[in-house]
Amino acid sequence: MTIDLEQLTAWRRDLHAHPELSFAEYRTTRVVADHLRALGLAPVLLPRGTGLWCDVGPSIGTAIALRADLDALPLTEATGLPYSSTVDGVAHACGHDAHTAMLMGAAAVLAAAPPPRRVRLIFQPGEETTPGGALDVVAAGALEGVSKIFALHCAPQLEVGKLATRAGPITSSNASVTVLLRSEGGHSARPYLTGDLIHAAAVLVTGLASVLDRCLDARTATVLTWGKLVAGQVGNAIPESGELVGTLRSASHQTWATVEPVVRRAIAHLLAPYDVGHELVFVQGVPPVVNAPDCTADLIAAIESVVGLGNLAEAQQSSGGEDFAWYLEKVPGAMARLGVWDGVGERCDLHQPEFTLDERALEYGMRTFVALAHGT
């Protein structure tokens, strides 16, 4: 079966116009399931009711898995495209609609011309959550019998027709760090009579990052960024409570696994002189995506067969997180970045209301999935 760019674009635009948030991808799941059933495949719905997987090809032997993600972001689209989101405050600003359309296309091609090995198609919910919907997929047994897993991710940094990958880490970990502060409060003229909560918060904002810089190997590229600071109501009163929320990212799998006690000790020591109590809520996020060398070689061979080695770039490690990493805790695999910039307009990064993509990339992504399935 030939799936052309027109069909891929139609699927992608339909999904784009009807985005759904994490674990609410009911329509998207139904669209994909109906498509797979029409191909004669037998999709298996995940327990929460969103997300699914199915096999194509021989029923025996281990499988390789190809993964796409279904969910959109809580953003208001600002592209002005005729197929813009029809759902207020929800938009496919990360390219998951493209990922899904490409894997739908690969499913059609593989159903018509079965691959020599079993291939598991995974349409995952909830990638944009922490710790991520990949854990639900694993818990549902969708990796049983899988020997390798692969994924593509839209990359506006790359021109359409180019792909990028690398062996080793390609994304970073993430963890959510929330510090709840409390003191007795008081008059701003007499901070010595109470815990000066905002001063303590300021010490924590700058001090924790400095401590981590000196406690951790700089080569781990561990970065703490605060995104929220709330405390106080007026300028002449010391508040009784405050909140800091940030994200801790690292390029090192070992740092991801061991950094929480370091953070806890550092916060306690930094706040100790200020008579300000605290509670730390540390939510462990995804580990880094670490591409296995042999799987990366498989991915490079597939890319070469589709676009040629001249269009393969060396991927830089991203500071962003990707819950594809959870699969790699169980089986080896690799991810590549798929160029979606049209080469003319301004590059707009992922997770922005203006994000869009050159739909010619859909065909390159689909063909790469198919090449992986056929082992070329």
C-alpha cells in the first residue's frame, strides 16, 4: 500500500484541529483504533481508556517497537492556520499530531507488506505529564516480547529532510522541586523578631544552584531553574508562608537517580540560619534518554536508506525531558530528531503557541519507521 503525503497531511490536520490533553485522548485513541482495525490489525486499548498498541507482521519471535505519542499541551494556539485547534486552551504545539500520523501511515504500509519481524506499534498517552504515560504502557505489558524500541521527535532546529541522532544521552532528566516555606511573620521593621521568609527564599533561589554547582560534576550538565516564587502581600509585612517551584535537569543518569538527598540536605542547611521552616516536595521526573549504540546504528541505517547520510546530523543533547526514557529502563532503544523547519521562515521552538511544522516531514518520518521495521 502506498500512503502519500496528502493522506498523512489529512490525518495530521484532523488530529491537530482536535487536540486532547494527557490521559484525555479519547477521540484520538478512537481515530487510531478505527484506522488499525480497518487495516485488519487488532489494537489493544490501555487500561485508562486512552492509548493503545498492536502488532503487525509475524506472530512469533521478539518484536521491535515503534512509538508515537498522542497528547497535546494546555496552550492556546496562535498560528492562524485554517486547521488550528478547535479546543480552547489546548494545542498540538509539540508535534505529537505529526508523530501519530506518521505511525498511522507506517501501520498501513506494514499491514499491506508485512515486515520480516514482528513490529509493535505503540500509541502512547500522557507524554506531557510527569512522570509520563510511558510508565502506563510499560505497566500494561506492552513491552513484553520487545527487544528494541524506537521513536522520532519533531525538531524545529533542523530543516525538513534532515534527521539527527547520536549514541548515548540525547535528552536530559527532569524533576520538579517545590519548597513550601513558613515562618511566624511580622513587621518588616523588625525582621530579627521572626523568620524573614522572603530573605530566606532569596537565599534559597541563588544558594541552592550554587551548592549543586559545587557538589556535582559540571560534566553532568545539571541545571536548576526556578519558575515560580510566591510570597507576601505588602511591602511592610513579613509573610507567614511562601512557595518556590523549579525544575532540576541533568544529562547524567546517575545524577538523576541520586541527586534528591543532595537537594534535601542543601535546602535544610541554607535555611537553617533564618528560623524559617520548610517542606520539600521532590517529584522525580523522567531519566535521560540514552540511545543504545546498536539501536542507534539501526536507526542510522534506516535514516540513510530514507534521506542519505548527507542529511544525517549529529544530535546535540537537549536539556528537555522525554518520557521515552522510561522504555529504555526496560529495553534498549534509540530516538532521532526529525527536521520540521521549512528552511525559509523563522524557527519557532516546541511548546510555543506559534509552533508549526513543514508537513513534508511526515513522509520522511513514516518512511524511517517503515525502514526500521524492515531492518534497513
